[in-house]
Amino acid sequence: MKRKYAKSKLTRLDSYFGYGFISPWIIGFVVLGLYPFLYSFYLSLHMSRFTGRGLVLSWSGFDNYRTLLFDSDNTDYINALLSFVLESLFVIPLVVIMAFLLALLINQKLRGRLFFRVIYFFPVIISSGEIYRQIRSEGATEIISIDMLNTIFLGLAPEWILTSVLYAFSQLITILWYSGVPMLIFLAGLQKRDMSLYEAAKIDGASGWDSFWKITVPLIMPLFTLNIVYITIYLGTVEHNHIVEMIDNQIGMEGYGYASAMAWLYGLVLLVMIVFFASLFRSRHKLR
């Protein structure tokens, strides 16, 4: 039978101090996070318009959502969602895998590795929305054209193959651009490994390839999930995201109610994507 011990005055005092220190975060989350989050859903159930008396709301239920999903005259938003999902299915895994390979590379004991770390992380420092928008508008991310691909394939490849290859190459700069933060997360994980595991595996006759797949990958796998969540949220909320721009534009056209419905539907899509990608990379190994 377990005995219950009363908390000492010192323990209770420490608890009060702890709650006091985290109270600014709790207040900030409720006021700046939770309340706008719930209020946006409340707005999505209304038709909104600005009058001389301010914002006027009229109850519409789920009409905004039905309009978004089933109105045949309003397919731009759904098409943008589908395009974002399809592009993310290609870009997000490649960003994470590229970041992992770069982390493995710059974790090696080579001359000038600090310089390479700075170079690979430098795009993150300057990756404001306007800078990246200017880079894309100047065509800096397009390193190959459809005419060049036709020349390479001697004009024999089907159009859908050329389009897929062109998209893969056009996203190469973007993939490298977004790999900075995930690379640092992987690098931190690689530097915290218990090297005695590798020594034991080497004594047992394991090769470097065996150690990589049986030790390195299982140890780093939880960081894959972390980076998947980070990249999905980052790509979904970055300033030059077309869907974010559509939501901002709808605030001035259809009002806050319709824009809130767009944002909530988009948030559900991002949540499904996070669950899907995290389930692909989730670790089945318990780290102790």
C-alpha cells in the first residue's frame, strides 16, 4: 500500500514560485494564442462586414465551408490546396533527407567545416519573404528549362515526364534553401550520440554501413519527426505561400468570416499532412 506524504511548506513555496515564473507565458498564450484561435473559428461561422458601427456579424453556420468545398464557381482555393499538398509530398521529404545528408557531411572531421556550416545556414538568415520573392521573380530558382529537357531527351520523352523532371529541378534551390534549420537539428543529434555504441559494434564485426543503419538512423529518427513538423508548418505559413496570400486577400473581399473558414480548412490540411509525414518517419526504437 502506497503511503501519501504531505508536501512540505518549502515544496509548496517552490511550486508557487514556478507558477509565478510561467504565468507570463500562460497569460500570453491565453490572450494572444488561445483566444484568437477560438475567435477565428467563431468568425468562420458568420458572415462579416464592416459598417459605421464596426464589424457586424450574421450567423451563417457552415455556409462558408460549404461554399469553399462545393461551389463550382469558386475552385481556385481548392485547386491551390491540392497543388500545395502535391508539392509538399515531394518537397518536404527531400528537404528533411537533404538536411540529414548535409548534417552527416559537415559533422565529419574536415578542414573548414565551420565555414561550410555558415554557408549552408546563411540562406536562413536572409530568407525574409520579400528577399525570397525577389529571388523567385528573377528566375534564380529555375536552373533548367523545358527546352533544355527536350534537347536532353531528344524530343522522345512524354510531356508528363518532362514536367515532373522540370519541377524536381526547379525545386532544388528551394530544398537547399529550407534545409538550414533541420540541418542544425540533425547536427546537434549527431554530436550527442553515445560513441561507445559504435565501438561495441566495431568489436562485434559490424561495418560502417551496418553501424549507420543499425545505430545512427534509429538514434536520429525522432529528429526526423521533429523536422517534419517544423518544415510542414514553415512551408505552410511562410509569407510567400500562395494560400496565405489568398486568405489575406479574402479579408478585404469577403470579410473575416470567409477568410477564417479558409484558414481553418487550411489548418486541418496542414494537420493531416503533419500526421501523415510523422507516421512515415516515426521511430519504432525506444531510446534510453
